[in-house]
Amino acid sequence: MNRLNKTLALIALASSSAAFAAVDFDELDIDGSGALSQQEASMGGITSATFAELDTDGNGELSKQEFDNA
């Protein structure tokens, strides 16, 4: 993923929902797995396109590190 795409994804994420900024990783990790599924992330206002951009290792989950990098 190139730098421009990452930047655009982060801008979209930041502007997508003011509520997202107040949401903590642990609050979204409903099943306590230590990673966010796309369904859990969507509850925090993360769109599927943004989720795909943030999922840098492509495993279908957002780790705490991937989430924090947003």
C-alpha cells in the first residue's frame, strides 16, 4: 500500500466519526480476542474500505498495533 493511500485512509478514518475518537480498542474488542474483526471495527465507525487499508498484514483482523497506527 502506498503512502498516499494510507494517508487518505487515515483522513477518512479521522473524519468518519467523532465518536470513533472516543472509542477504545478494548471497548471494540467485544469477544476479547485481542484483535478486531471487521464487524467489531464497524461498530466503531470504521468502514470496510478503511478496515482493509488498516489491516496491513492482510489477515482479516486489526491488531492493537494496526488500530493504534491509525
